[in-house]
Amino acid sequence: MTAHLDLFAQRKHSTVKLGDNKEYKLPAEYSVEEVERILELREEAEALEKQQVEGDGKTQRELHTSLIFAQLEVMFRHYQPDMTSDYLRKVITHNEALEIIGFFRRYRHLALKDFKNEAAAEQADAKKKVKLNAAKELRDLRRMVTFMVTCGFSLLELRKLYIDELHEYYFELVYNQEEAGKLKKGSYDKIKAKNRSVSGVGDTVAMLRKQMMKSISNLKNKQRKI
């Protein structure tokens, strides 16, 4: 037997039990190409939501559901490469699917936006509902990747990175560009301030996972009663 070093073995993940009574892993963070694909599918779903309902709306609802489960397929395939959206539709209800997708969006928002702590985030949401626009997130991600490619990074290698790794390399690229005089002084500090992670994001994400799992459990209990 040949020993090998698995550099990603210690990456954090969540465990969720689905309708088949089996446990599946969901990563705490995804690769750049996974996030890009999820955002593409979300952009399609958001565009569909803005359309005027045609007839009884059945065709549009079915397409929207397909887009939701296509996102889940990307998420579950990170650890379960053989997972398909067709199988997920058999073991996850539509409401459960929305819960998991909602967790992904909330986590991405907290991890990338400028919130000092969980309380500040909740206050901001209470005062003004933040619309997470997939088109803008996708555009910002691709602009970041494009900038790094023009500075010599490989597109293929960048898309294989975890999204948090991409951000760290991007920050340090800005730092080096500033030191070389190619960017204005203060660019690094400015971009780090705008994109710093939430203080205590680990605790916040753990809390969100508990909420998601509790919500899914509540949905299942209601369905049993019905």
C-alpha cells in the first residue's frame, strides 16, 4: 500500500442526514469553480423569479426546482462525486433544499461582507434586507480571477483553489503590486478592510448550521404529523 498525503483531509465540513437515513458531508467552503457554478445556477433562478407567471406557472416552477437541485448537486458532489440531482429530489423535500441553499447563501454573505460580528449582521439585516444578487457576486468573482490571471496566475489552477484561498492570494497580490509601485499606496489596507472576514465567523457558521439542521428536522416532524 502506498501512503499519500491528503492536504484537504482536515477541511471542516457539516454532516446532514437525508431521507434515505444516510449521512452526507457538506463542505464548510467550496472551490472557486464550484462557487462559480452555483452562482451561475442561482443567477438563472433569480432571473426566472422576476419573470411574469405564464399560464398556471407549472413549467416555471418545475424549472426553478430543477435549478435549486442543480445547485445542491454541485454542493453534495464535493464529497460525494456520484451524487445526482435526480437522487437528491428523492431524498430531500423542496423546503429542505431551500434550507440548505439558504445556509450556503448566508454563510457566503457573512464570510465575504464587512460585518464586525454576528450582532451587527443581524442589526443590519433588521434595518435593511440585504439582497444577495448572484449576478453581482459572479461578476465580482470573475473580475478578481481575471485580474489575477493578467498578473500571471493560471486560470486552471485558480479555479481549483478553495474560495477562501483565492481571496488570500488576491490580497497578497494586491500587496505585492502596491509594493512594486503598480497600485496606489493604501490599496492593500483598503481592500482588506472591505473584505475582511466576520469576527468569530466560525461560531456564527456553527450557529447557522444548527439552525439549518433544526429547521430541516422541524419540517420532517410536521410532515410526519400530516
